[in-house]
Amino acid sequence: MPRPGKNSYSDQKPPYSYISLTAMAIQNSPDKMLPLSDIYKFIMDRFPYYRENTQRWQNSLRHNLSFNDCFIKIPRRPDQPGKGSFWALHPDCGDMFENGSFLRRRKRFKVLRAEHMACKTSPMMHYFHHHHHHPGSVGRLPHFQSYGGITCTQPGGFKHPFAIENIIGRDYKGVVAGGLPLTSVMHHLGYPVPPQLSSVVNSMWPHVGVLSETMSGVPVPAPSSEYAPFSVSAKGLYHSASGPTLPAIPVPIKPTPSLGPMPGLTGMQAGPTQLSDAIVTPASEQIIEMHQWRRCVGVKN
DNA sequence: CTCTGTTTAGTTAATA
DNA sequence: TATTAACTAAACAGAG
């Protein structure tokens, strides 16, 4: 029960599952991977609700990381000191929240057992420690050459569930140049895409806030963590609150198909620019290597 | 010791 | 209403 005069609604439970909160944190990070403590931090910075009962929800969140195949562990390399591994999103997990609800996915993402074993228990994981990463490379686009394996496991090409261009497909479907998604163009021009588009991420995840606020450790001020809208009709906000494009707020309940938040998404996924419009990050680069290795070893997918 | 990570088990709640 | 995703609790192991 929110008490009047004090933060009113902002400490109410956000309409996100732990999975979506975690995915949000990961996707909002420059490298698309975060250590556990940073996932905690992200959530606590933006959602006052989670500044309490930390033992309870953090236990649940850790359970989710381990239990759900959509999250994968990426070992630290020697030049990345710290505790625990990095957590990233599995490249094949698809659009987990395509139904528009961030509370419950339509289906739980599961990888095949063989792949699961290879991914989670292989002693070859140390493989990742040895490849073209330098302390200064964070946030930069990696080399094209290492990029070839991006389509590796899904026919038609993989689209990261929270990939920038997917978000663009939802919020900025008009932002296209020459038939190519903006990200593709930027990528080809050599721009470091993710940072430029952080505002797009913010529009997708209304409570993500601005990156610099996390960096400085200053909690995000009230406006970005106001939950009053969630108690109101989602559909109404859906059409009115965020202008001509997309919901500024996630839809807590399953929308009707015609109201689907991302009419352009399917087209994006089937689009002709599979390879070039994916976002490559240090995390995905390492994932790509993992997949290449698995293919090489003959792990079926 | 704390933190991270895995696992089992039971409950709650969304949705087909 | 049945199914199943999500949540919670808890035991436990290993790393640092």
C-alpha cells in the first residue's frame, strides 16, 4: 500500500518478471553481459520496490539465471577480474516477450540437452579467454571477421530478443535508410551502434533510465520509476501515451494480436539483411565463438 | 565468512 | 479447469 506523500506508487512491484528485469539489465549494458552484482544494482537503481527484501528476490533471481536456458554464463577472462561470471542472453532465445507481456512468456526457452551440456559444462570454456579482447575494446564494434557465425544456430538468422534493431522494429519502424535498418547502416559506416541508440532502449524499457545515471551510482529520480500508469488501462496508454509509435509502457496483459506492439518485427526477422543488422557486442562475440566451437565439435542443435 | 551458482520442491498465478 | 510459467524457500557446494 503506497502511502500518500511518500513516493506514492514508485515502490510498487514493477510489472516485470525476474526474467524480463534481468534481460533488461543485460540488454542495457554496453557489452550485453553483466555480472550478478551489476544485475542487482541495475534493478535496485531503477526499481525502489527491489530495494527491500533483497535476500528474497535476489535468491529468486539467481534461481532464474541458473534455471532458465535463456541466460548463459560467460566466464571472465584474466583481464576481467572480479567475482562470478558474466551473464548474457542466449542467442537463440528469440523474442521472449513477443506477446507484449513482460510478466509471462508464452513459452519457456529451452535448449537441447546436448547443447546445454556443451554450453554449461564444457571444459573448453577456457577457449573464450584467449581471443582478441583487450581492456579498451569494451563498447567498440569487434571485427567483421569474427562476425560470420552469427546465424549459426537458427535458420533464417538470429535476432536477439532485445537486439537494438528489434527494438527499432517496434518503436522506430520508420527509421530505415535505403531499405536497411538504421543499425545496419550505422554498422556498415563503422559507428558504434549500441551507445547511440541507448535512447531507443530507454523507450522500450521505460524504467531503464539513462546509462550515465547508473554509472554515477545516483539513483534514478522519481519520474522514471512511477508506476501509477500500470494501474491504469494499459490499452489506453498504449495508444495515447507514447505518441505515434509504441507503448512507453510494457503491456502487463496479453494484447490482442492486432494490437501487437511490434507489427514490423516479423518483417525485420525475415528481412534480407540478416547478417549485417545484428548487433555484435563483446558478449555476442564470445557467444559466437562458443557456437563456432560447438559446430566444429559437432554438437547438434 | 560472504557471494555466487545449482538444484529440488512446493506454491501462486496467467493463460490456453 | 488444466497446464505451465513464475515465484519462493531452502539446502548445498565452491570460489575468493
